[in-house]
Amino acid sequence: MFENTSIYIHIPFCHVRCSYCAFNIYTNLSHLIEDYIGALCIELKQVAQKQPNVKIGTIYLGGGTPSLLSHTQLERILETIQQCFQVDQQAEMTMECNPEDLQSMQYCMGLYELGINRLSIGAQSSNESELQLFRRSHTAEAVPTAISNCKGSGIQNINLDLIFGVPNSSLNDWQSSVRYALDQNVQHLSLYGLELEPGTAMTKWVETKKLMESDDELMAQMYDWATLELSSNGFEQYEISNWARPSFESKHNLQYWWNAPYLGIGAGAHGYCNGYRYSVVRAPSKYIRQITSANYDELSYPLSTAVDEYYRVTAEDEMSETIMMGLRLVKNGINLQEFERRFNVSLLDILREPIEALSKLDLVEVTSNALRITGKGRFISNRILRDLI
């Protein structure tokens, strides 16, 4: 059904763990980077050997901090992908970066020469006190320099991440961060409400009353204000947390939201392909050891010897996941005709009662071709998804 597959590569190394971060990252394992790059290349070859001629439409280097890698290390990964798969000549190739790693024009030019054509920069805030609270390694002043270097090197497709709902922060603080991001003249913005994940420093500070958690009403005000402000500045919201200038939507993330196939490569990565959902072992040292284990011949595409858990996705699971992911697409929603072609069943028939109930509350709407969340429903999308699924 889907012509292209995407690849996600996880780079789990960071200098510092941010206070809100619950991702699979490590701050004291830089000595493993070279061996880890070698293991990544082995995993790519294992996956490709089982299914030759896979067409790749997007590549995403995430983490962690991929911008910690040298050009030589990045080149090894990207060359291996080119050798193993049929990469579209117009493939979107994204790399996540910290602003402090983009202060050198030479480094940015090297990324461009490697074929990386989209950067996602973790700006997070324009407020220095918030950056310190986050334990970020950069100042707000580093972001304009990073963007200038990226554009000067030839990389024009740039995303900035921002976080709202920060403890002790006001609506004015958030408005300053959004305007600061707009001043950078980038093509894409991702705005994330702060989530207090178990085990993070930020969560512990809130639990011990060192910080006051932002209330839902203030976060809703921040979200609504940003929605209007970005719209008036030429950005179109196409997903609950993402805004883009025309034609600059993230093609890689759209692959997730369409519930389309993607390969997850690297420690802690997740993938969905050939009817399997799977996760790779999390610890980099175990990943490096396990990738050379001997049971490779027993595995089906896209599983590698580093896979920790996997299962076959049932038709019912695939349908539920497609609904859950598709409703995040606030602009287009779930295409009703494509859903029926994919599952041979009408979405409006199987979810008639909850859809009618949510429609009466103006939380979802049905058009001639789509089911989508309304503007009123966007900030409580998780609740709506629970009601539907």
C-alpha cells in the first residue's frame, strides 16, 4: 500500500541529560561511540539482507544528540544506508541538533555535503532562566547563530522545538519564546506541552514542591495563543504539535501519523514494518554485543539480532493505531475513503456512536472525506482518542 519506507536512526549519546528528558540517552558513554556506529552499520546490513531493494523516502537521525557525531561518523551511517537500500534521490534527511553544536559554519557545511537537508534544532525557550531550569547547554543567543550557519551552508529546511507549560512561567514568557522563534524565519515549528515523565529531575522537583506545576488552563491559553499567532504569521497547523510554512511539513513524521512503515535502528529504537512492531535493546553496550549474536538466520524482515521485543500486529491493532495516529493530523484528519480501502470497513460504521457523541460536543467533525479533531478538541486530543478507541 505504501511505496516508501522510512528509517529512524537512534543516537543515544548526550553531554547532559535535560531535566525533563525521559528518552533513552546516556551522558557518560562517549567512549562507545565508535563501536556503536559500527553496530548501527551491521544492523542496517542485517535488515537489508532479508529484504533487498527496500525503497526509502525519509531518513531521520534522532536521539540523544546526533550532532555530537563527527562528519566521518555520520558519513559511515549514511553511506551504509545508501549501500543497503534504494534511497529516493529527493529523500528528506533530517538530523536533530543542539544549537551549541552548530556554531561552526564548517560543521554545518559538512552536514550539507553529506546530503542532510533538514535540521531540527532544540531551541526550547528564549528565556535564560527556563533554559537553566531545563539544564540546556546553550543560551538563547546561540540559536540565531546556529540558524545563520545552517542557512549559509545551504540547509534551508529548519525546525525549531519549543516547550510550553514550564513551571513558574507566565503567558508572557511563552509569548516571548514564540515571537523569538518567528524572528528566526524558519520553515517549521514544533511546540510541545511539558510532560512530567516518571524519573526525571523536573518531575522530582514538582513532587517535592520545589516547583509548582503549570495548570491546564494556563497551558490551554498558551496553546490557543500560539495557534493564532503562528497562523497570522504564515504557518499552518497540520498536526497537534506541529506547524509549517506551505510545503514544509515533516515528511518523516507524516509517515508515523499515517501509520506507514518505518525501520527503527539503534539502541532503544522502535520500528513498524512488514506487520511487526518491535523495539531494540536499550543499553548501548548490550546493543553492541547483541548485534553480532548468531541467531540472525532465524529472524524475519525487518528484525535484527539486536531486537529486544516484537509482535505481529493484528488487523484490529493496525486499525486502532491508524485511527489514533491519523486524528493527530488536525488539518487533514483521517481520509475516510483511504481508511475503507485499507481495512475494507467504514470508519463511520464501526465508530458511529462515539463519533456522534463527540460531534455534538464540537470535538470532532466529519466532512465528505475525513474525520478530524476540531480546534476546540485539539488540546484534549488524548481524551478524545480514549473515547474513540
